[in-house]
Amino acid sequence: MIEFVHDLDPNVSDTDSLRLPVLTRHAGTLEIAWIWNKKRSMGLGVGVRYSETLAPGSWQPLGAPVEFVADPGGGLESVRVLDPDYPLVTRRFYQLSYGN
């Protein structure tokens, strides 16, 4: 699913791809950004979940909308989600969730 949505090649190691999620801290905000294929992501309900412990059953929806950032062309779209609780939380783990 990840390779399909992010337009990656399953036969190639994409660990250095800019299409994978990246966390960046800006003044007072934490941004989770990634690039995906617009057509493949439509209707999938892609969102961000978080956990403060990684314990089973502790993952919860972040509750922030996925925002459009840019159109790099080629059917791709650059998007982001901002953590509304940053910087009030000191430790948090994130994951993309597909098919919400």
C-alpha cells in the first residue's frame, strides 16, 4: 500500500526517497510532510496517527487535516499535517494510516 500510494518502485530500495514522510520542526509547529500520487491516494482516507508509548492499542488519530502544499508535477502532490499539540508534548511517535 505504501509503495502504491507514494508512487515508489517495489523492486528498488526507496529508503532515501523524498516521497516518504519527513518530520520537521518549525517555530512552534511540527510538520509531517510527504509526497504521494494524487490519483492513487484519492478515497483511501490517508491520515496520521500518534502514540506516546508505542503500546498496543495506544495509537490514536492526530485529528489534523491533510493539507495540500505543492504540485511537483508528474501526477504527484506534496502534502503535510501539523501536530496541533506541539510543542506541548515532549514525546510522540507518528505513523501514516491508510484506509481510515
